[in-house]
Amino acid sequence: MGLATFKGGIHPYEGKELSENKPIQVLLPKGELVFPMSQHIGAPAKPLVAKGDRVLAGQKIGEAGGFISANVICSVSGTVKAIEPRRMVNGAMVPSIIVENDGEYETVEGVGEDRDPSTLSKEEIRSIVKEAGIVGLGGAGFPTHVKLTPKDENAIDYVIVNGAECEPYLPSDYRMLIEEPEKIVVVLKVILQLFDNAKGVIAIENNKPEAIKKLTEMVKDEPKITVCPLLTKYPQGGERSIIYAVTGRKVNSSMLPADAGCIVDNVDTVASVCKSTPLMRKIITITGDAVAEPQNFNVKLGTNYQELIEAAGGFKTEPEKIISGGPMMGQALFTVDVPVCKTSSALTCFTKDQVAAFEPTACIRCGRCVSVCPSHIVPVMMMKAAMNRDCETFEKINGMECMECGSCTYICPARRPLTQAFKEMRKTVAANRRKKG
């Protein structure tokens, strides 16, 4: 029997060897910290502090602004310098709380205290996750307490820990699996307390044999937890892809994973649901051929990206392209004067911007984009609709099923900017739907 996988996908250069064997180092911030109120899907958080207030590490400084929202927790002790718009990696100016770090890291009373998870009720577990401000740390930023509160908890029969980490160059989840596997198992058992009918699956791509071996040994006596090796392929870590690979169930854009009986959480998200510690840190990889010493860091949320680059030895050559995240789904940056947020994962810095050198040509109708699309839609037809700004046709041919994974753009011999066009069309269609109410 072959390894679990999905239909379609690509095999880009992995690039993980630059940093996958570098242990995670704790990096403390030097300058001020910036805490945007929008670090998650949903309504922005509402500031709970004012300029001049002294704050502590673990203190809630932003309160969830609705059901689909998340608290923002201060990661240091210090003084609130200002509450003003600051730039995020997507270029948007977002209301943010700026804290001057006093270097003391004084914490709120009770943060990090051990508690027996087996004594907690389902309501208490969900409340702890909500108060901690935990969201999907794989990049989506969906509030975790909402994900753990489906309409029918009895319908959930799979809790999947997403350890695929298929994005090229990124090894931070792998480092978590290697360095803190016991935390993954302990917390998965806690999450399984929420779902009486569920079993846990830790899904890991087979390019991580050491992690598969270590986790398999750890769960050999856990009747409700198994390790599922996955075929190494991009985008294996996509929510729909991993659900299909593990369960054979299909999820479309109008469904939630819970509709297919699944809860999917990223490795770092699971590791964050631990003890009674609010979300104050992120594991960040600084990598790419322009970086002097690629590294994996445990950093305080709110830390400036420039500090991370300096800690990795700076640039050995001036990069033409810097990406927040990986090369397939990351966000190109025009400045590194931005803070580490909950959805941050990496800075990937390239000496050459290979994409900028591409000259798109006319479609040659080769069909490669169709063969690799994990959503089984037809990018060549979607591109025609996008070029004509034909939203009606784009919807009819299932353009909204696009995962924006970039597989079609990667494989296209004509170098057409397919994914970029689909992102814009999906935004337009979604906006039109909202207008219609």
C-alpha cells in the first residue's frame, strides 16, 4: 500500500537543508514591540490598554471583537508607548499597540502554571484556548477556540495534526516535532477529550523520517492516536489535501473540515495549546540563499523582522526578494520594518528574484496546470474569465474552489501569472457576494 496523498500537486525544490538541522534558539527582542489588533481571521481585537499603561507578559491587551476573533496577548513587560496604525506584512496599516520592552519579562500571576488536563471539562478547555488568543499558526489565523467548537462535536471522528509542512524552505514544524514531540502528543490527547468519537492522527510527510519514527514510538501505546506518513508533495499540507490523504473525504470551498467530521490543526498550533500559557511566541525560520546563517528562532510576538535578520548574521548578499513565509504561498515584502505576528512563519530571502525575470507568453494549451491542480479545476479557463473580468463565468467553472496554492503558476511553461489573477478574481467575487447580502 502506497503512502497517503491526494491527486495532483507538484514537487518543487525543497530548500529545507539550509535550516532544517538548526535547533530552535530563543531570541529576545531589543527594541519596541508592535501588537496589531488584526492577527487573525475575523473581527479585529479591541484595545484594553491606554498610552502610558504598564503591561506584563501574558496580559490580555486586546480583546476579541466578536465570535470570529481572537484576544491579543502582550509578550513582554513594559510601557504602552502608543496606540496607532502600523504596517503589517500584507502592506496594510493596522491599529496596533506599541510597547516599550523593559527587559524584565515580568509575567501575569498564574501564567504557565501546571494543571491536570484530565480534570478539565470541555468548556474549561475551550475557554483556556480562547483566553490564550490561540489561532491557526500555519498561516490561516482562524481562531482555534472556534474551530474546537463545531455545531455537532459528536460528528467529529478525526483530529488531524498537520505536520506535512510542504511549503519549500520552511522547517519550523519539523523542528517542533523533533524537539518537543511529547508536547504534541499531550496536547492532542487534551483536544481528543473534546470529541468523544474521535481518534487522533499525526500526519507527517515522508521526507521527515526521524520525526515519523520518534512520534510513532511515542504513540505506540496510545489506542486513539496514530501517525500517518504522507507522500512528500506540494500542497500536501493544505487543509483539503491532508483531509483527503488521511480520510479519503472531500471538502469544497462551501464546507468546513468539521462538515467532513474533521478538525485539522497545525503542529505549532497544537504545541501552543499547552499548560495555561497565553500565545506570546512564534517559531520563525530565517532562510534563503541571501542569509548568512539560516536559523530557526523562538521569538516574542511583536518583534521586528529586522532583528531576526540581524540575529541570523544579516545578509551575505543583498537580496532581490524577501518573502514573509515560503516561496509558494508567502507574501513578498517591500520593507522588513514589520512585526512578527501570529500568522508569521518565516522570512525567505533570495539573492535573485527569479519570478521578475520571467516573461509571460500566450497559453500553449499544454494542460499541465490542469494535471497538477489539487482542486481539480481548469486554470486555463479560469484565466480566460479573469482576463475578461467575467465573474459569472469564473464562478460557473468553480473558480472559487481555487486554493491559491500556486501549483499551476509553478508548472506553467508560458510563465503566466495564474495564481495572482485567481486571487484577485476570488476577492472580487467574494466582495460581490457580500454586496448581494
